[in-house]
Amino acid sequence: VFAPLAGVGVIIVDEESSGAYRTYRRPFLNVRTVAARKAVLEGARLTLSGRLPSSRVYIRSAPRCGCRPPRDTVMFVDLKQGFSPEYRGLTDTLRLSAPLFRETARTVSEGRVALWLLDRKGYAGEAACEDCGSPVLCPACGRIMAWRDEKGVLQCVACGKTRPLPEVCPVCRGALLKGRRPGLEALYPVARASLPENKPLFIWDGSKSWGKKEYQTVIKDLEGGGLVLGTRSSLALCDRADVGFAAWIDADSEVRNVAFQAKFTAFSMVWESIWRGSGRGGRVVLLQSRRPGSGWQKGLVAGWDRFWEDELRERKELGLPPYSFLVEITSSSGAVKDSIMAKLEASRLAVMDPGDPPGTVWVEARSPARVGKILDPYFSIKNSRAGFPGITVWID
């Protein structure tokens, strides 16, 4: 979009609602916005496309969903009806349902690929103290670290940094650390036991960089049917393999994120699992949930226009984007964060503390300029050694 081309007639932004168009390094830009501005300057036609529209595009254009999935494509299963396998060394459980195993067996027997989707790498989502309950945090960025049983290390879910499991709790010095929230590695033995011995089973969590030859070998191994345990990145498999079944093992976990767009992220991922790729037959998508078929999940059957109607009604009531700006402020220390929060609250702005990542504050504002004036002193040259706050403005 920054190419110095003359006579541009059409600019096409595919998957315009994707977060990939936002830059996460300075300068912070949304390429979709840049493309729209360039279309105006060039007198070109702007085409925005994708599996579903962003909130701003939906509000401005009011498009309608014309590709609702057949009724038998999406299955909702109540997690309370599932059973709880025993996960070695973990205090939490992850229920698995009879329809999950039935559809997996059917799909694999037909020579097709089944996907079990869980956005949780490693054996346990976190390692926490049995005494005080505090999770082990990354020494580099302060985020939660997952336990990688295969490698025998803790790995940060955000920056990827690894460290050994500490002998005692870093907070209270307690001697017993246990895993919480079973991950893909914990599911592996259960999945392996449910498959015939001659059918392959892979973990696809994005942590391993497969070369072209290795990738082709995996695709070939799956030609006669198999099972893949993966994070959202494993949906790329739909482009190359015949995926006949995709199961979201814990659909509710996808919306537990405190981010305001968590439900949109969850909906777009499941919607992608319905339509992505072109297998030789239909695909069944199963969601295991504690509230099956309710809330944001209704739109998976009724269409994304139903999802946006409900979602935007709620965002409007709460004053969230796209009806206002959400300014995310990242501080270099807890003291700076507390100081910023105090100044923002004194100015009667709506301030929120998400808790994770630490050092982060959200503030809802009709104008980012008002927040900017309050933060001006923190960008003084005398604060350069401690580090300046990071600012991200969310618009949709």
C-alpha cells in the first residue's frame, strides 16, 4: 500500500477485519485505514472483503450475511455432559464429550482429518503454587508461563522465553507447584488411545517451524486419515488437507480474555473453521461449551450479521470501540502505572485495570487528545532512563 504507483484504479483489502493489518511496532498503523486514505487521494475504488466484516465496516455499510452454514454443520455440546480424564500432575480438568470421540472416529475411518482445537500450548497453561495460588510469571515480560512437558521447561505464552521450573514458589517460598489448565500435550495420551494404531496423531501449536519437506511429509501422512491437536494456527491445515471435523475443546476459554474484542476473536476463529479450505465433503464443527449455542455462539448458525447486532448493542451500552476510543497504556513499572491511573481517575475518565499483562491500563475516551494531555509529563526527557509509556489506540 506504500508502493509509489501511479494511476491506481482499485485497492483491495482482503480479510479486512484481520488484526494482521495492525502494526505492532512503531509507527502504529492500520493498513486498512492507510489503504482507504490512499484510495481517496488516488480517486481509486476501495474494495473490502473477507469472511466477515469489522465492526466499523458493518456500522457504515450494513452488509448482510449470505453464507449461513447448514444446520447439521455446527454441533453444540454441553461440557457438563462430558467426562473428565485424569491428567497427571494437574489440579484442573478438561471435560471431553461422547460426540467428540464419535465424530473423530467417523471422520478418521473415512480417511479424512480431524482437528481438536485448544489455544493452549504445552502440558499445562500455567504452573501455580499450591499454598498461595500465585502462578509462575515470565521474568522478562511478567506474563504467565506454560509448562512444556516434552522439553521439561516453563515457556512464556507471550514472548517465548523459557526457564526451569523453580524449586519453590517465587512469591511465598512454598515447596509445592502444580499445573493448571490442561494443554495440548495433556490431551495427547487421551487422543492417542482413541485412535487406531495405524492412524497418525500430531501436535500443531506453532512452536515448531516445519520446513517445506517436513510439512509435505505431514500432509502425506494424513492422506489416509488422522488426528491433529492444535492451536488456532492449525487451521492453516484446512488449505492443504481434507479436514472433515473440527472440534473446539473448550469454546468458552476463547472468550475469557479480558480484551474488549475477545468475543469477536472467538467468533471469527470458529467461523473460519467452518468455511476455510475445500475438502472433498462437508465439514462438521463441534463446540464444547458450558453454555452451548447461547451468547456469541448464536451467530454461528444465524450468520455474522446476527453476531454483530448483539455485539455492537453491548459495546454501545459500555462505551467501547467503535463508539469511542480505547487507549491502552503500558507502563515500565508498577509505580508508574499507579501514578498514571491516579491522574486519569482524577480527570474523571473511565479507567480499567485488566491485570494481565501487568503494567497495562485501559481508558475509555471520546478523544485520545484528552488522554494525551494527561500523559504529556511522562514523556519528559527526564523520564527517558525509566522508559516512556507505550500507547495503543483501539478504534474497532
